[in-house]
Amino acid sequence: MTPRSGGHLLADQLVVQGVELAFCVPGESYLALLDGLFSHRDRLRVVTCRHEAAAANAADAYGKLTGRPGVCMVTRGPGATHASTGVHTAMQDSTPLVLLVGQVPREHRGREAFQEVDYEQMFGRLAKWVFEIDRAERIPELVARAFETALGGRPGPVVLALPEDMLVETTDAPDAAPVVRAASGPAPEALARMGELLTAAERPLAIVGGGGWTPEGADDIGAYLVAGGIPAAASFRCQDVIDNRLPIYCGDLGLGVNPALARRVREADLVLAIGTRLSETETGGYTYLTPPVPAQTLVHVHQDANEIGRVYRPELGIVSGLPEFAAAARAQGPPDGGRYADWRTAARADYEGALLHDPAPGSGVDLAAVLDQLRGRLPDAIVTNGAGNYTVWVHRFWQFSSYRSQLAPLSGAMGYGVPAAVAAKLVHPERPVVAFAGDGCFLMCAQELATMVANELDVLVIVVNNGMLGTIRMHQERHYPGRVMATDLVNPDFAAFARSFGAYGERVEETGAFGAALERALAAGGPALLELVCDPEALTPRQSLSEARAQGERNAGS
């Protein structure tokens, strides 16, 4: 082998592992890696973001979209701390991600040198594995291990620290082999036992979600549930795993859950949890199913044995890759689900009823009506969002028909939707991409409009402007009614802000004006932002601001 610098060797390993797209904010601590990537610029596209959190979030979205590790490169110290939000999201969302972080020279370690951080301590509980590459000759070994760890079992993030001097030393180390995800299927006896439990059940309910799905796996599990007549709910922000148009789909167990669906989980006599960790959100704070042994018969399917029994002790635990489980279950066939017909029909009726809505209180734009129009105009769009009360409308009123068409952080991180949309458009330039953000959420990632313009990405950004941090205000009113503190916002002219970047921008102040504004935005031929002016009174689809305050006052008086 011709001797290579550590930076060039590392760049070569990314190509060996099939990386075609990486996100970064450049820094002097890893210049040698950037120099190595220059040699691969015709096959590995490096996208410069304007903030490290955005770069990490975009890499997370890439991992969700492709099932391959998203790659993010940031500099030492502040670059790493900024990127940590994306690492936390990838961990909670079970997304494969590799974060490459610059580090001070090895001889400076331990002196609190300029921007020095001990990454093993910093990321130790945020990532699946953290390691500092001490010698250039180990780069192929450790990069391969990083990709294998990110993909294996429950997918998640890996952090590799890169000492600046290590990247410039030379070595004749050979390339590693490409990593192939190790696939495991369900044991035949486990499938047989699952069939017996479903046959004995009268009110089964599937909860489907988690990371590690593929389009084929999503199709297979949908077909299995339809054939068995088993109603299925989506776990938090995993609504695209099951086609929402299927007769067995009965809604999502997320924030602002349909009370009828929450009641149905409690009333089920068997819960078939596939891929989901059964976290706090989809279990209503661990109340729909009560740990450690729920009242419902629990069949828990997960790709990581450590997740089975972690919170709930199942009647049957099945360790399997999700696509492999779905294919095996479909091939075996479900039990006769004819006796579930009334249970399934009622569950579906509850979901379809939740798609209906009354006009929003107050003045301004009715977000539910806007989502009706968008859903009809762009039914196959990839939809992204961050965090905030505006997401409750998106999750309730959008219908997801294919995997992967939803990108949203299970971690509840604000500022996720816009950088996720950057990744979505780069991976799928042929598909429409819509990024939703609240006025608070948007200004945590607004600078990525520059990334969209620089890369000519025709993403539609919807900014929901109600002049407040709605989620925190909601809890404030419910627990401390009338004592408003720190949740009012003073906002810029978002449409003018977008135009200053070279994007299309328009302000929409009433529902009737949205349709024409949407067409102008879609015809703009580049990034476009529509600012929707919404009344603060429209707090959630099910509760107004005044009602939340009244609830708080009643609770305070009781």
C-alpha cells in the first residue's frame, strides 16, 4: 500500500463504507480529513451547514431515510457540544449515525488545551460507543467498528474523536472491508407462540414503530396486520411505518393522543409491540400499560435483546431485526382475525373521526384546514418537523402513506425540521419536502435557509407563528394559570427574513389566502417559506388557550 496520511486514510474508509453524503461545519482540527475528502468530491458530497446542531440533525435524518449511518463532521470543543443535540436525538430515535469530531494534538491532552474536551466522558451516556483514535494505522479497524456498532442491534450514534496530529501522520495500513448489517430473524417457535396468543385474544392491538425498518419491512408488516384484521397504532412519530389509509390503522400514540385510542390500549387484552421501546410518550407516562407486568398480554418484538423486559415484562419476547420479523410473520400468515372485526372497525372509526375538525378559535390561519389542503396537494411529500404544539396538528391531520415520509425527533428536540428537510431533499430530490416549524422552533435552525439556497433545494418551509412558545405556555396555563413568564416571543418578519437569504417568502394571515400562496411558493423554483399567522387562542386541536387556563384554575381551586 502507498503510505497515506490519517486524513486521507479516513476519507478513503468513508468511501469504502458506502458514504455518499456527509454534513459538516468545517474546523481547523480536522483539515487533513477535509483534504482527504477533496479527492473523493466526485463520489462523496460534503454539505456545509451553518450550525453543528443542524449538521448532526441532518445526518440523523439521513440515517432515518436510508438505514445507513448518517455522517457528521465537526470541530473540537464548541463544535462537539453544539452537535451533541443531534447525537442525543439519534440515540433516543434509534438512528445509525457516526459523528467525527476534531481533537487537540495528542501531546496536548490533559492540559485543558484550546477547545479540549474528553469526549468519552462527554458522550459516554449519549452514544452507543465513543473512542479516540490514537494511531493512524487503526483508522480502518475503528471506522469499520463504528459503522458496525451504529447499525447493530438497536441502531444508534457512535462518536470518533480525531486528534489533529494523528490525521497528518502517515501509515501503510490497508483498507477495511465494507460493513454489512448483521440480520437476525425470529425463531420459528416464537412465531408459533405468537400465533397461539393472537388466536386466544379477543381485543388485540399492535403498536408499531422504532428504528430499523425498511420500505419492504413496512409493507410486510402492514400486509400481515391487514390479513389478520389486527388494528394497529403507530408509536410516537413513527406514523409512516403503517400506511395510514389501511383499514387496520387506528392512529398514533403521540402527544395530544386521541382519548379513544388511549382508552383502546387500556382495554386491549393483547398488545403486540413491534419495534417500539414502549417509551413514556406512547404509553401515556407508563399508564396505558403499567410496569413491570402490564394487565394486557404483551408480545414484544425488538431488534435488541436489552430492550425486551427493560421496562415491561412480556409474556413473549422476540429478538429479531424488524424487516426480518415482518417477512417471516407475513410468510407464516396470521390467525383468523374475523372475530376482531367489530373491534377493528370501531378503532378505525375513531381514527377517521379524529381527522374531522371544528374551525379554529380566534382569528388568523386555521392550521387544520391548511393541513387538509396540503395533504390533498402534496400527498406523497416527505414531512419534517421539530418540537412544539404545532406538531400536534401535523401528526393528527397528515396521512402518511409510505415509508420513509416522516422525519421527526422522538427526543422532542426543537430545531430539527429544517435541517432534516435539507437531508430529505438531498436524498430524494424527486420528492416534495415540507418542513414544519413553530416560530420558536424555526429560529433555532433558521440559518439553514442559507444551506437550502446554496444547494438549490426546493423545500417548502411552513412557519407557524403564534407569538409564543406554545407547548410551555400550555403547561404554564395548566399548572400556573395566568402567571405568564418567559413564553411570549417577539418575532421578525419571517417572510422578509426568507427573502433576505434568496428564498421565496410570503406571509399568510387568513385561511382563505393559503391555497394561492401555496401555489406561488411551489412555483418559485427554490426554497420557499410561508409564514402562517395563527391566533394564540388555538393552543392545540382539542383545547384553546382560555380552556387551558380555566383547567388550571379549576385544578388550583380543588
